[in-house]
Amino acid sequence: MLFDTRTVLAGIALISQAFAAPLLEERASSDISFWNPLQRAAQLSSAAYTGCTGSAFDITITKKIHDTLTDTQGYVGYSSEKKTIAVVMKGSTTMADIINDISTNLVTPSFSGVDFPSGVKIMSGINRPWKAVHDDVISEVKSLIARYPDYTLEATGHSLGGSLTYISHVALAQNFPEKQITSYALAAFPIGNDAWANFAGAQAKGTLYRGNNIADGVPNMYVNIPYSFKHYGTEVYSSGLRVTTLKCSGQRDLACSAGNGMYGVTAGHFQSFGIALGVAGCSSIL
């Protein structure tokens, strides 16, 4: 979420601050090994805001994703350096994005190639935009797998893009069960119920990390009643310096986002692992 979204979402998120939080504990441990992959994920996510064409850092872009009706945007490509095929989703910059951010009514998802168990519900603001681009993304990834059969899969995005990564990770894992997939959902708000989180976190060859920045309130949105949405994956938390990188424990670790006292779109939302979102360009400056 960038630019005009911060005021709207901060107001919406503050509603949940009035409700009691679940019992939390402080259990994080220092782990700087996550810094490099999460900083790279932040660069790729920043490139989605920039609208890079041709390449985004080490990714060769083969397809730009853009559904006009929902304004869902991102890109698909591959990295010869990392031997991966990547799906990167853009965060909020438009009114259509904001509508998705705050569309919290739960729906039953249905996407080609994904076998959801009974009881899974996700918010309509994620279901609608992902459904609009799902088939295009899967088709492009399938084409790239045919060209690069030994490559693994990855997905990332920031804010709304991070929350879309929650679903793209599952969509990729389900459609390509033979492939290893590692995803990085940055500054994401949770998108669904317990059944969703349990299913999403149990993908056989899938690993998801949720990278969060100090003083960012977006990961704390929708976690309390009346929503009680659930995150999944392993949280990694940082103040923007390698030495501060923490591997968090459980969904709500007090040493990480759950304990920062922030709700909604706060100042920390626009930084991720040393990267200023939307201004990092399309390639590294040597």
C-alpha cells in the first residue's frame, strides 16, 4: 500500500484496536540468514510498483499482469541467476486497490487447479483480484516450467501484493505440486479464517515467509474480532538492518509485529529490509 491508501486503511484498522488481542508471547531469535533473500524480495516487490519492463533486478520479465476491472497488477518472469520462476504482485496505489484492501467479507474461493478443503474462507478483496489473474499467471508459469524444467518457483509482493502472495503461493503449490516453492509475503495483512491458514501452511513442497518491518501496523490489521483472520508461514522481522533480523515464532510473536503497538498504514510500512518501496528502481546500482 502506497501513497493515498495510508489514511483510509489506518482508519479502518484502528477499529480492531478496540478489541482484546489474543494471548501473545515473546519468542523470536536472531537469524541474519534471512536478510539477503528478504531484501531481494523487497527489491522485486518495489519493482512491481515502479512498473519495470524487460527486467526487474535479476528477473527477466516475460509477462506483465494487469486486470483492468480489478486493477490487479504484477509480473511473471525467471531468474537465470537464482534458477527460479517468479510471480510478483503489486501493492496498493489506486482506489480499486483500496476497495480490495477493505473488502473483508469472507467468501469460498474457487480457482482452477486448487483443491480447497471444506470450510476455507478468504476475504473477497483478495479472492476477486486473484481470480481475475489466476489463469493468466498459471498459464505463464506453466510455459516457463516447460522452458526451464529444473527451476524452482517463488512468489512475493508487498502490502496488498503481500496478501495476494498468500494466495499465489497456494495457487502455485497446488497447480505445480512437483515443484519446490518459496514465497515472501511482505507487510501483508491476513486474508482468511483458521481453515484457510491451516490449509495454506500445509503445502507439501511450499515454504512461505512473511517479512515485516519495525513500526508497520498493516500485519496487525484484521487479526482481532470481529475479523479474527489468520496469518500463516514464518514471520521474519527487521528494523531495516541486517543485524536486527529476527526469526519469529508462531502467528503472533510479541518480539515482532504483534508487539509493536502499530495498527494500519504507519510510517514503517514503506520500508522493507532496507528497501524503500517504489523507489528502488529496476536494477541494482553497482
